[in-house]
Amino acid sequence: MRSHTQNSGPLDTWFGKMSSLPRRAKVKVQTAVSKDEFDSFSELSSASEEDDKEDCAWEPQKKVPRNPKQPVCKESKPKRVPRAKKSTLQISDGSEGVVVKEVLNSAVALADADLEDRKNKLDTVQTLKTAKTKRKNSTQSPSAPRTKKLKTDGEPRKASCFKSENNSTEIPSTSTLWEGACKKEENEDDCMSGQSPLKKMKTESCSQGQPALANANNIIEEVEMNWDMVQVLSERTNIEPWVCANIIRLFNDDNTIPFIVRYRKELINNLDADYLREIQQTLEELRAVAKKVRSTIQKIKKEGKMSECLLRALLNCKTFEELEHVSAPYKTGSKGTKAQRARQLGLEEAARTLLENPGNLYLLSYIQPSVKGLSTLQDIETGVQHILADMIAKDRETLDFIRKLCQNRYISIQSSLAKVSSKKVNEKDVDKFHLYQNFSCNIRNIQHHQILAINRGENLKILTAKVNIPDGVKNEFCRWCIQNRWRPRRFARPELMKILYSSIDDSFKRLIYPLLCREFRAKLTSDAEKESVMMFGRNLRQLLLTSPVPGRTLMGVDPGYKHGCKLAIISPTSQILHTDVVYLHCGQGFQEAEKIKRLLLNFNCSTVVIGNGTACRETEAYFADLIMKNYFAPLDVVYCIVSEAGASIYSVSPEANKEMPGLDPNLRSAVSIARRVQDPLAELVKIEPKHIGVGMYQHDVSQTLLKATLDSVVEECVSFVGVDINICSEVLLRHIAGLNANRAKNIIEWREKNGPFINREQLKKVKGLGPKSFQQCAGFIRINQDFIRKFCSSQQSGSAGSSQRVAMTSPAGVEVTSEKQGKKKSKTTANVVLKPDPLDQTCIHPESYDIAARFLSFIGGALCEIGKPEMQQKIKSFLEKEGIEKIAERLQTTVHTLQVIIDGLSQPESFDFRTDFDQPDFKRSIVCLQDLQVGTILTGKVENATLFGVFVDIGVGKVGLIPIRNVTEAKLSKTKRRRSLGLGPGERVEVQVLNIDVPRSRITLDLIRVL
């Protein structure tokens, strides 16, 4: 267990103040390793069948069902062991003090707090109890009975949490109780703007000075294993344990990644979304292993084959490979393994005697001429050998030694051309794998794309691959076994030592070596798939965040030969103005040029967007030639090339039919191409992410993992950009954090029925949008104040017909009300005054409105100054005078929360952080491949990024490749010196031509700098 150093900071003071119920927890990491107990090994049987080929087989197409990151959903299972999404308090008043009981994991016990600590915190606990009682009595919502039921269900499990106290080591706790008010949905007013989130989420500083969620370490998993979830997750992700504990708790409470990254930074040590996704995927894998262990245990118990040793071995498993190795002998089959058959013949006692007291072992006494397998001395020796080999292969200390031994040796993976590939496979497919037909590489140095290529070659029956472990590893392993772990306790005769030597050799060749090969291949494939998916996600994010081109009338062109080029002209607000079809490549180009010119002049359109599909190069040359001749004068026309991946699929989708009814699908593609430049995010979210085509080996990786990751990236991008709730589409709205298709549909229906949203609080009136959903989505929803002011003005001058009463706050602070009532009066709406809140147009979360108001009072600012230079100047001068840390301490909040408030107050109303990203590359001329020369310096746009290089469009019809070795940190801008040295789609770069292969249409480039 490695140690982690945590530095204390200014957050400690605030977290210390907010802690109301300090306690101490006992954290116990269970490590059950039995040594020299050979009787326990004998109860495990061999993991291999007689056929050695079956042991060595590793099929990449049969993926381990690893249940990677799934979209957060609510499970209805946990009657048996529910997750600790809520902590239930039982506070009993007495003359001696207050007793606080919580639901804990079996590996985390509760220690009695010191008497002095109890007395010091007695007043705080009683105050909390009084506040809870008042809130409970004042709550009359239907969710209250459900909350009570949850508390009742949780109580019977509390007593079991104290049974493991005796074996625990006391460690200061990093948490106090966290009241899950939003999760319980016990009061719709929990997330009102007038309240601070600090009243809801209790945190404190742990012993190392780091902030932690209340009960962050007291995590109840559905399956209790012999290892600690937090520690294993920390080791696999290289993240501090306190951060992992907080992240698990946040995910357990159904918090979304965008919400955590923006509004809970202090709890995750300022990690980015990619790290959170990686941790979430690893967490889901560990839980999938634990779930598979539970089902395996139940199955073996049902068959009556469970033993204490086997149960301990199963609960020690951390990977699917280990679980498969331990449970394989107990799978139902036609015949047992060699060790199982030998045990059935009664030779287990002989094997144990050989290790414990070999002087009393006489194999001749086991001979039974009439029994198959016991008829000769050779049969008996073979049976004993199989049992010993199985015991060696199942021993954890032995497996740990061989794994550690392999870490320091040269282990390679080799691939070669399959013998039958030339008969059954196309020669063109074979040529694609010419690099891997005689390939060998150290498993520590092999690249992820090489693993995926080898796996694909194996799936296509073109390549065969194997892991090569040198003989020196086997020799050292056998020597260690004889001299240390498996040395007989007493003197053994030479014939018995010969059996032991044979057992160790057989165990390595037949059982351990295949296990190591499977583990190495599975680990390499898993890492390669994850990196491929993460690369896909990074590329998708870069593409979605391409800077929009607002305020332009655009002509979208979907190129084609026989069926012509489809045209669509859209307005600056994405409205379809005109659609048409022109035939540019059928000898009618001159006649069609006049039509195109007339359309451009009529609609004052000077920007042409061409899709990069069929006939793209010819269409680009056609427009470039007309532009060079100044044919479209007086318009200064420019064009750009945009990816049309997924446009055809979207054009025939139900969403497109609903959005553009009656329009030909081919013309819908042209509309989609134009809108991709005008607002890439709003258009690309309509297409399934995997169809956008900015990944690598996307069909060879886990589709479940790929879909979950890409959906999460889309949610992250849409949420961080934000949406205007009163004008956004349903498709865009469903990708906001905390929302889904049904909630987005309900929001649109509410908007159509009741008019625009005046403030964020009205979201709580939407059907199916409870406090938790509101908490997750509220900070990413914007309400344009200019639009609301115009609406309120029209409401004042309009006639009766609405039951809402709208109060508008003018810049001077005067409330203007307009009350309109229908035939029926509603108790809930008759006296409601709806006030537009200028903070609703910012990224500030409603839970921080109170802090924002106090901050404004500190600097002497007003809400009407949000985003204006006056506000920016006041904030700047106040920060220079006080310092952000002291201000956060005065406001009793965190630096991260205060920074979000400062950003929200400083950013203009129309702020869009996508403007920092690159726009499409607009051109007026074209360059051919034959025009290139080695050494030519060009500018281009990144089309796609892979694990082996970056593809760049330099305007010659063929993309060039920058090998990954040429993408160094020194060549990247400071903003790109991040976790990956990769470039994303849409970025503009300056490159130099290194090599031109005209017959193969390949261009090799060198990166000079990022523009």
C-alpha cells in the first residue's frame, strides 16, 4: 500500500467550520493470505482441461463482459444491501451525551468518539437535531413518507457494522455526515436560490488537511470483498485515496460528471472530466468483478462444492482473469479436470503427505489393479503430480512471485502470418497487415494501436499471436519453488522429489504459463481499448467545441456526380431559406454557375460550405475556379470543407423528419452540412457520436464502453457551453447534465403551454424534474434577460389570458408586475410573483446565489452590472486588495466556488467559451498533390487524431500524416501541454512536408507549431 502525501491549504478553515459531527472511523483493509497451509490448497482444483491447446487459447473476439461505464441510473435491487446514498442518524438525548450511529461498510467500523469531543460538539448536534425536526414537520410533500421508509429499512443493518471493530486499526476519519437532501427529495425547496449549498453538503478536512465528503470512506458496496474498493481504485488510477472516496460517494449519489467538475472541484482535487471518466470506468469494472464473484459463490454453494478456502480465494479476486482461474474447475462439464479426477480416486491424501511428512508416504499401498487410474505405480505418481500442480497454480503467494518475476524480465508478444490465411482471405486484406507478419515487441513498449491491429488480424484469421516468456523465468521459478515455497517439511526420498519436480514443471507449462499469457493479452487489450475510446472522446470534444460562425448566411453543398450537388441556404438563425439541386459535373457547369451566382446575390450569401464526401474535390475545384475569376462579384465569396460524416444517417432519421417535414432527405444533408459550420455543437448532437468518425478502431473496442464515453463527452460539452432554455431544441436539451429524453420533452411541453421560463426556479414545476435533477441541470441552463424583459413588457401591454403573475426587475431595481387570471384560480399560482433573476444568465449555480449576493455587497456591485466593464473593474480591484483566499474565507465558501461566481459575474451576457477554439479554415484557392514538394511549409487543419499520428488536411485532396513521434511538447502551445500530447480535430497547425508518395497518395508531415 503506497503512501499519499496531501498538502493542507486554505480550504481547511472552511471545511473545519462546516463540520458539525466529527467522529472517528476504523478503516480495515483485509488481506487474507494463507501460508504453509497445504490442506487448504488441496481443496482447490485445476483451472485447465486436458487439452493444453484450450488452456493456451486466447480469443480477442470474445471480450470479457466488463460492464464499463454506464449512464448513471437508479437501481431497484438494493433490498439486500443498498448503496449508502444516505446516512441515517439516530440521535438519542441522555444525561451523558449524544450517540450517533451510521451505516458503515463491514471493513469500516465505528469507534466511540472521545468524551471531550462529544462535550464540545454537543450543542452543535442538538442544533442539527432541532433543525431536522423542524424541517421534517414543515415538509408536507408526498416524498416525505418515502424518506421515512428508507430510514426504517436502513436500521436493521446498523448492528452488523460493529462486529468487526476488534480487528480494525483506528485511523482519524476524513468525513462527517453528509445529508443527502436533494437525493431524498424530501422538500422541493431544498435547492432554492436563497440557500447556500453549504447547508446541504457537509464536508470537513481530513487528517491530512484535504476536504472530504461526509461519510466518504463509509461506502457500502453490494458485494463485500476481501479488498478495499477505495484502495484498489486508488492504486489502479494513481489518484489519492481521499479523492477516490469522494468520487465514489458523488457517483453513488447520482451526480453527473459536468456537475462534479464545475461545482465540486474541491472534493475531486480539481480533476478534469477525462480523469473522472477513467475512474468511473475502473470503478464499474471492479464492481462488475465483485458482482460476478457473488453469482459464482451462489452457484458453487448451490452445487454443494463450497469450502472455506475456496470462498477466501474467490473473495480475493480483483480481476476477471483471476476469477476465471479460480472458478474454472467448478464449471459444469462432461468431465472434471485432471486434478479433480485424481482427487476422486483418493490421491489427495498422498499429495498432502508428500509435502508435510514424505517419510510416511508409500505409493505402492495405493495400487488397486481393478480401478482405472490406480492400477499401476505410474498412474498413482501421475495423479499425485496433477494434484500438486493444481495446488501450486492456485497458491496466491506463488502467483504473486511469478508475476513479480515477469515484471523484471523481457516478455514479448509476437505475431506472424497465419498458415491458412492465404487460402480463405483476400490478398488485399493480407497486405494491410504486412507490418505485423513478422512482428515482435516487448509488452512494456508496444503501442496501443499495435495491439488493436494484431487483435483485428487474429479476428480475421490473418495473423496468429503469442506471448513469449523466456526460459530463464521458468528456471528461476522452479528453483524458488523447490527451495522455498514448496519444499517438503521433512526429508523426502529421491523418487518423491522427482514427482515434486515434475509437478512444478507441469504446473508452469500447463497451468501458470497459459494463465500469464491470458492475463498479459487481456491487460494489453483492455488498456488499448480504453486509450482508443479516450482518444475518440478527446477528438469528439474538440470537434463539438469548434468555434461557431454566427451571423452569416451560409450555402451548404452536398457534392455528388449523377444525382447532382444538393444546395441549401440557411439564415443566420439556422432557418432554411432555399434548397435546390445543381449538376456541376455532367457538362452543365457553366449554366449552373449562373444559378449559383443568382442565389448567392439574392440571399446576400458569401460563404459556401462543402461536404467532404463523394465529388468533394471536383466541387471544391469548381468553386475555387469561379472565385479566382471573381465571378461572384461584388460578393467576396469564400468556401470551407467540413466533414459530412453522419449527415446521411441523420437525414433519414425520425429527428430530421420531425425537424424538416416534407423535405427530401438528400436536401436535409445539405442543410446539416451548413449548420455544422454555423453552430457545430447544436447540429452534431443530433447524430449518434460513433457515426461522426473521429476515432480509431472504433469497431474493435467495446461498444458499450464507447457509447457510454461518447455520450458522456457530449453531455459535458453541451453542459459547459450551456443552453438558452427558451429557444433551445429538445434534442440539445436532452444532453444537459441531469436531463434525459423524457425530461427534455416535458420541459418543451411546459414551455409551449405556459410560455417562456422567467427564472430557473420554474424548472421545479416541470413534471418529472425533482430536486436532484434540478440540482444537476440548473447551473447549465441559461435564461436570456433581454428576451425576458421583452416578454414581460409584452405581458404588461397584452390582454387577459394567463394565470401567471410576472414581476420584472428593471435595471433601477423597480418591480413591474403583471397579473393575469383565467377563469379558475389556483392556490399555488394565484399569489406567485415570478421575478427574473439576472444571475440566471450566468454559470453560477442557484445554490450559490446567496454567496454571490454577499460578494456583490462586498464589492459594491449591482445585478444590472453583470458582464459589464464596471463589474469587471470592481472585481479586479477587490481581488487585488483582499486576495481570493481571504474573500472565500469571509464568505465561508471554497476558492473554487468563488471562482465560478467571479467568472459568472465577469463574463458578458453573450459569452461563449468556444470562441477560444479554432474556426473552419475558409479558402479561396486550391492546391493539387502534384504541386507539393519536400520541404514545403503549409498550414492545415487537423482532421483526426489517432494513437500513432495526426491526420491533417492541407488542402490537396489527401490528408497528410504527422507521425506521433513528431508531436512533441515543445511544439505545442501552453494550453496543449496537458495530459495527452495529442492534437484535436479542428486545430490549425503549421507543417512541413517530409515525404510524398504519389502512387499510394501518402504525405508525411512534420509539425512545426500550433497556430
